[in-house]
Amino acid sequence: MKKIMVGNHAVSWGVMLSRAEVISAYPITPQTSIVEELSVLCADGRLKAKFIPVESEHSAMACVIGASAAGVRTFTATSSQGLALMHEMLHWASGSRLPIVMANVNRSLGSPFNIWGEQSDSLAQRDTGWLQIYCESNQEVLDTVIQAFKIAEKVLLPVMVVLDAFVLSHTAEPVDIPDGNIVGQFLPAYKPQFRIDPQDPRTFACFAPPDFFMEFRYKMQKAMLESQAVCKEVDGQFGEIFGRGYGLVEAYRCEGADLILMTAGAITSTARVAVDALREKGRKVGLLKLRLFRPFPKDEVLEVIRHAEKVAVVDRSLSLGLGGIFAHELRAAMCNEPVRPPIYSYITGLGGRDTTLQTINEIVYQTYERSEPDEQSIWIGMRG
Amino acid sequence: MYEMKELMYSGHLACAGCGATIAMRYALKALGEQTAVVIPACCWSIINGPFPYTALKVPLIHTAFETGASTASGVKAGLEARGDTETTVAAWVGDGGTFDIGIQALSGAAERNDDIIYFCYDNEAYMNTGIQRSSATPFGTWTTTTPSNHPKNQPKKNMMEIMAAHRIPYAATCSVAFPDDMMGKVRKAKSIRGTKFIHIYSPCPTGWKAPSSMAIKIARLAVHSKIFPLYEVEYGDRFNINIAPKNIPVMEYLRMQGRFNHLTEDQIRGIQETVDREWERLLKKALD
Amino acid sequence: MSDQILLNTEKDIPYQPISLGSMEWNKTGTWRYLRPRFDNKVSPCNEGCPAGQDIEAAMVLIGKGRVLEAWDLFKEENPFPGVCGRVCYHPCESSCNRAEFDEAVSINALERFMADTAFKHGRRVGLKREKKKEKVAIIGSGPAGLTCAYHLARLGYGATVFEALPVLGGMLRVGIPEYRLPKKVLEAEIDQILEMGVNTEINTRFGENLLQKDLKEYAAVFLALGNHVSKRLGIPGEDGDWAMSGVEFLRKISLGKEVPLGKRVVIIGGGNTAIDTARTAQRLGAKPSILYRRTREEMPAFPAEIHEAEEEGIDISFLVSPVRLFLEDGVKKLECVKNRLGPPDEDGRRRPVEVKGSNFLLEVDQVFTAIGEDADLTALPKKIGIENHAIPTDERGATKQEGVFAGGDIIQQPHTVVHAIGSGKRAAIFIDCFLQNKKWERVFDAVRIGERGSLSMRRYLLDEKEWETKSTKTVRLQDLNLDYFEPKKRKRPTKAPMAKRQGTFEEVNIGFPEETAVAEAQRCFNCGVCNLCDNCYIFCPDVAIRKENGNNVIDYDHCKGCGICVEECPRDAMIMEEEGR
């Protein structure tokens, strides 16, 4: 069944179809309508979940950690300041190996205070042990939420589904709602190996001294790396059942490309149009859409960009002192590869500044112009 | 009392004479096996022992410092979502995690009237990190961050009044020197749906600079000198005093503890006046 | 106890940081440098009882309603609980720690209650040991002699008691009046002694129809002749026929003989005999008055007795001494003089000094003298050696003659029933040592109660191996943790109404009913002896005191030595010691 819905509601419907059991969240623009829609779905009885309206995002994550440890499927959603506030608990969730799914609506972090779209908030949490998947469309958002639960419950690490503020969250698009029963077969009930249970009393999230802590981190790292295969597998299964697969990355018109753009999130749609136009003009430009960011799908990315002459990474994020984050992740991933293209880093669209076809074209132009990449990211779309 | 099952193992890592372990022992005896405990950072995070061991015979989840109440709310919601409405969920939190860093989460849970029992075992300082002052530290106390020549200059925060203001169904103070009183209150709390707050006076011989054998005696003196009266509050409205104090002078209580050694006679007199005044206020509320 | 868990490789570790076992393997006992121990000590009442009774244990039993078992316990030490429960001066109550706290426990009344209950149920005592071949002679059937016979019989010896009077019981029978000690109570307890197989020969006076040579067949002898000879006043006229000693009067009355009294009866003296004489005379229709040469403070009679006499309307005049008795115009007269108190005597009491010219006359019908009694020791061999009207004995009660022991009023000790009973038991123990060639010095340390108390037969009868090294420390009020005790009014026994105390010899002291007795026994603090209040168990932070077969046991593997258990023990039944390394 097709419905016109905004990105936030696509999240809510994805959560409903996944039959989450405990939801806890705190409102923050632009996440609010995720939770509002979930409240409506709960009130209608279409979603039988307990909703705990907590008094801060930090408590929201603590709450879902508690509920997940009790052995039920949990969900929360937040953005920027809220995500930053949750930071401590993001570590706690992943270290406890709990399959929590969270939707993060990408928004900038103050100060200065700004409510519009940017990818720094989720990327600043890239060390916390959460998987991160960046969505391009509202359809992808809904589908990814469902996939996220399956992945999380398999690898026993929490998963963050990321969507752009306003561009996706508040923009209506047609979305195909999968059949609930079929989703139920794809994603059966959550059965954890260990859960809080007086019949089998244990201590969870133990105090681990130096002689054990490293092993737990090692296991997490292993799980994180192995999760890449799981993500691929789940996406493949989803594609077979529902007819829509997205892959870990997507290569768009990269055959024979000498310049490949790399984007993530809604900006990819804009980039697609730009690439089409450039190809019309005879430029051999291609586009790599990065979907799975954590763990970084290095092999899949390399596969696509290996033979390009230049790669231009479009970042809507900034790590102060470093530069655009996707660019630096890519540079780091490639550093030991014998054959690797030079990677050009561009920063644009921070704080919700619009990224248009013009922006993409400018980036392409600059990349062609420069013989080699600047060490520092180049800022596109600045005043004067 | 020995007919009630022991739900705590020996071999835990508490200091000798620890009031917090005595408190846990009574609480678990009263709650029974059908209980899950949430423990944020506090002495009990360590007392319970490291991976791969535990000191309790009920499920326990460790959580971050300020999240005692919120994690407990989540655990309760999770258990109910999977069909278990019987298991009692208890947050077991120190005074730091209740009065200071965790007060927001506690207030949130209380406002939502989440069905948890929130235990605050109060040893009047951040003991686990080395005896630093908290807002539960009484006026005039030495701690490592309020040295003797500059002891704590603010009174102890009145947490019970704060919880009463939330109009939760049940809040009560307990002391480890009165086991029957405490266990009766815990059982009563267990039978009520909604947020219940139990404030347990938990002497710390290590941090209070008293001999390890004095924990119970100090806990008893605290009640009888009116420093820590034992009472219950229902819906923030009905106050009920449980034990009539014997009006022992606070001096007797203060001089048992090295953390008060530096107090002058004037200060002690001031403390006595404050204690008497607070007691009169409580008495008035109880009589209404 | 759980084992330590070994996780050698990363694969052994679960993916989630969850617990796999308990902390029990961790022997936190290694942390300690002081260790607690259960250490029963001596209750002051037990130490204070000259008959060596385990009063504290009896209080526990009565408090639980197990009255007959309490009686059994008392009978291990003392065959006369019914007697003592009526006439003892209860030094136990003066020693009671509760006396300092609020009011002493009514131990004396509880002893009486126990005995009365046992009597009602027809409870009897069991025999202890196999029969031995030796025989022991006991001269005198008072409390000392009969107690000695009782214990010797229980030890298996053949005991024969020789009594000069036609009745058994000594002063208990002929010195203490019926309204204080009913004869049927005394006779019931004497019967239980005789049931042990004790032989008796009444109307047999040592020195007359019983001579030293008659005692040669006995392996040991216990002298318990008692003090039956009234001291003389030393004034003119005291041998007249209207002057008699108080003891002779009481003896005659108790044997059912008539004594002419008249109305105006004067008793000279201030001890129990004087009081008993006066109260007996009153019941027989006289109007007695007592004359005592000092003041009330110096009166040696038991204060309760003085008080009861005054309640019954008996007049006591203080600071009066007799001068002479004479007849004038057919009227019997007693000349008296008033005294004042001068400097103290050898016994510490202020001596009375005549006030010259204060003489006055009293018209009397009968005068009784009751200024003290002595023993008649003339028949005893010189070897025994009399000093100060008493037979010198060592701490065993042994005299200078081998095989001859002495006890009761004829030796140097306070002249009370309970001391007599204690000396009878002591003699039985050391006669046994003498006859079985045991080292008696060891015995003292093993069977003495506390450091200054009397001896325990129950302990003596234990196997020598079981003469456990118990604490000899007596617990005082400051050793107790008073946080656990609340003041509670003492229950006192009721007395008969005044109508029954005039003209009849019905018992004055009625006692109290079972619920009162049980409640009163529960007032006992159980000083120094664990009564399973479970404080140690309840307050232990390490669950290191556990229940095993109902008892509390310390788990030294885990005890950290914090000392809370010892501090919170209400009755000082625990001790904290240095950890031996």
C-alpha cells in the first residue's frame, strides 16, 4: 500500500511494522513528529508498545537500555543536542551488547544554536560502537528501520538509522508500506540469549577490571567487523522479499568514470541529477552513495572507486581541526592500498545551508581544476 | 527474620561494618526473589564484585551514574511488555546518584509515577570515589572536598520533601538499626503501584571516621537524636511518624564520628537548634 | 561455597558482560585482624546465689512457659526451691543488673512459683549415678544436712541423717513459723530427699545416744548441728519461768505444744527470730512488742519481715535495752533503759550506750529473748578445734579431722538458709573427692560460678573432659547494650488480706499466677548468656553468621571482623579477640 508521508512518519511506520515493544523518547526538533506519530499509532492500538515520555534524551537511552536488557525490542529517536546528551549512554548500550535501534535526524550541534540539517551530530558518535546507516529517501528510511532491527538482533550491537533534517524528516514522499505479516516473517520476535529474569538471576553490564575489559572490546570489534556481512545479507533478503534492496554502497554511473563523487544521505538524490546532467555534457562523472558508514565498508567502496582518477567526497559535516569526516574516513581506509585514487575533500551545507545542483557542479569543477587534493577540506557555498 | 530467604552472598567487597550492605540485605529479604535491581555508579557497583561474579541472588543491571531511575523505568516497562507484571523493579542508588546527578531522572520517573521502588541508601557523601561532599552531606561535616577548616557550609538537602512534592503514593525513611520497621516499609512499598521512594540511613564507618562496629549504634542514635526521624509520607500529604525519638542530644551522635571532630560548641548548639526546629515542622505535618 | 571461575581464552568469555557465578569463593575472612566469638559469661544472679543455682537459665525456661524444666534445673543444685522461694533473703535480686536499670527481677517469687507448680504436677527428680559402696553420716537434718544427704545420694552414696529432734528439717521445721513456711511444703521437699534412698534416725542426739565410736562404719561425716542454743542476756531474772528463749518458743509451737502467753508479751532482740516470735505470739492472741537496743538501720532481721510485722500492728521500740526481770507484788516486771548510739562496734554497727537515768518499767506477762543463737558443740572431739563458737573449716568445708566436714550455721559463714544449703552441697562434692581420691584444687576452678560464686553440682557431674574453659567474667550493667531494653514495672507477689494475718497461721505470701510469672521471667536480661535474640545474625553485613540447627554459627571464612555483632549483643554474650596469625 502506498502512502504519502514525511520521513519522520516513515520512521514511525517502520517501528510499528517491526513491532517494537518499548519506546522512550524526548522531543527535539526535527525529531518530534517521529514520536508524535508513534503516540498516535499506540493510541490507535496499531502498535502495542509501552511509551515512556522521559525527561531528557540521556534518560531516554537509559530507559531503552533497561528495557532491552529486560529482553524486549526497543526504539528511540533523537537529533543533535539530544544525541550529544546521550553520548555516555550510547557507549553503555553498545558495550552491553543490546540491539537497540535509534533514528537520528541529522541536525547541527550548537553553539551557535541551529536547528537545520548537517551530518556532524551522528558522525561525532562514530566511536561509540553503534552501526550507522545513512538513508537517501523516505522509502529507504522505512525499509532501513526494519532491516536495522534484524541486523541489531543478529550482531547484538545497536544500530542508528540516520535521516536528514527537514529534507527528509519533514518532506512528504510516496512510500510503499510493506505488509505487516510479511514483515513479521522477515523479522520474527526478539529472543535474547540472556535477559533480566528472576528465574536465572545474573548481573548485567558487570564491572570489568583490566584483566577482562580488553576481551569485551575485542569481541565488540569483531562483531562490528562481521556485521558488515550481516548488513549485506539482511539487505539482500529484504530485497528478495520486498523487491527493494539498497546494498552497503551504491555505485551510480561509475563505469569508466574518471571522477567519482561520494555522498551520503539526501544529498545523494541531488548528486544523481547532477551526475546525469554532467554525463549529458560528456563528463565522465560517477556517484558513490555511501549507505553503511559504520562499520566502514572499505572493500565495497574500493571496488567502486579503485580505477577512478579522482574521488570528490562531499561532506555535510566537520570535525574541528580535521575537516570533512567522510573524506577523512575514506582517506584513512585507503591509506595502505597500493592502488588508490586521490581523495578530494569538500565541506558544504553546514547548519542547513542548501546544497543544490550548483553546489555539486562547483565541486566537480573544482576537482577537475585542481591537480591534486588540498590537505584541508575546501569549503563550498560560503559567503563572498 | 531468619525464615526470610537470604538473597545476598558472602564474599562481597564492602568495607567491614558497611551500612549499605546491611540495608541491601534487609531490602532483598523484604522484596523476595521476584525482584530485579538497577544499580548506577555507587559503592554497590563495586561491592557486588567484578566480572564474572555477582553478590546477589536476584538479577542486577549496572548502569551509568545519573540513570538509576530512568533505567529502572525502562526495565519495568520491558518486563511488563513481555508479560511479567510480577517482578518488582528496584533502583538501588547512593545519595550522590539521588540528590545530585540523578535527581533529574528520579524527578522524571516520579512525575510519570513509573512503577518502581527507588531506594536511596544515604551515606552522606560520594563514598565510592573517596568521601567527597554531596548535597546529602550534613552541615558542618568534614569530607575530602570540605576539609576541617572549611567544612560543608550548606544544610543537607531535604530529599523527602522533594519527593513529597511529587505527590508519589509512598515515600519513607528507614534506618539500618530498625530492621523490622524497614522491612515492613519495603513490603508496603512493594504492594503499591506507582513510584515509591525509600530513603535509608546507611552509616559508612570508613567515611564517617567511626569504628566499624558502630554502624548500627550510630544509625540508632541518628533516629533517637531526631537527626534522621523515621516517618512515611503518602501522596505528599499524609505524614506518619513511626518511631518516637528518645530526644538524645545531637552531641552524643556527633561525637561518635570523626568527621565531626572539628565542630565547636557553638556549631553543635546550632545543629541542635536546627534539628529541633526541623523536628517541630515534621511533627506539625504529622499532626495535621 | 562457589568456585573461582577460570576464563583462560577470549572464547571462554561471554559476548555480554554478564555474571557467571557468585562471589562466595572470595574468603573475605582474610581481611580481619580481630575476630568475634560467642562467649557465654556469668550472670550476676548466678554468682550471687549461695546455693549456686542457674537462675538465668531458669528465667529463660519460665519465660517460655517451660516451668517444670526450670524446676528440674534448680533441683540439680538445691533440693529446697519451695523453701527458698519463701524464706530466702534473695541476694540474687540484689545482684540482678536490672536492679540498677529499673527494678530487679522477682527471682525469689519465681522460685516459689516453680516449686508450687512442680508440686501441683507431682514432678519428681531423677537419680544420677550408680551406687557406690561408701556410706556417709550426716549429723543434723537442717537445710545443710539434708542438702548434703540429697547430693550424696544422687552421687550414689549411702547417706544416713541423724536428728536429735523427733522431726526432720532443723530450723526450717522448728524455727520458721507456719505462716512463712507451711509444713506441708517443707515435708514434700524432705520426702523427695528421702526418696533418693537417704536413711534417717530421729530422736538421736550426738553426744548422748550417738557417740563418736558409732560413726566408725561411715567413710565420712558431715557435721550440720545448727545453732539452737539461744544467747543469754546476762541480766538478773532471765532464768525465771516467765522468760523463755524465742527459739524454744517457736520450737514448742511447731511441735504442737502449748505455751502460756498472756497478753503483754515482750520480745527482746532485732533479728528474724525476734520478729518470728512476735508474729507467732500475735497470732496466738497476745499483744507483742519488740524491744531492740539499736535503731531500725541496724536491725539484722530481713527488711521485708520487719515491714510485715509492722503491717500486722506489732510495736517495735528502738534504742531500748533490758536491765532486769523481777516480780513485784505478784506483777511480772521488766526494767528497761533507753540507749543512744555511740561509736561503732567490731562489726561496724554503732554500739548502744545507756542514757543514765532513763530507766523505766514495763508490766509483762511473758518475756522472750531472741538476741542470737549459738551451737552446742560440746560433744565434738577436741581435735576439731572450736573458734568463736564455730568449727573452723577450709574452703572445702573440711575440718581439721580427716574425713569430717562441717556446714550450716556452725561454721564461719552468714547464718542463712541458702548459705546452709550451699555448704551442704559443697561438702557433698568434696566428700566425693575425698572418697574417690580426686584432686580437689582443680575441682574448684571447674565448678565455681564466676570468680566469687558458689559451686555448681551440674558442672561437677559433667565428664572431666567437659569441664569447659568457660569465661569467669561476671556481666555488669555497663557491659550490656541497653539500647535493647525498655524499663518495665516489676511484678510483685500478692499478700494475704490482713484478716488472714490475724489469728491464723495461713501463709502470708500468696505468690502470683502463671501469666504473671512468665511475664516477670521475661524481664530477665539473660546477662552474659546467649538467648538466640538473633541480633548478631540480623546485623551482620556479610551474612557471616548463619543458622545451623537453630543455633547461630560464625562463618570465619567470610567474617571481616567488623565487630557489629559483639557491639549489638544486648547481653555481652560475645567477645572480640585479636586474630591469631
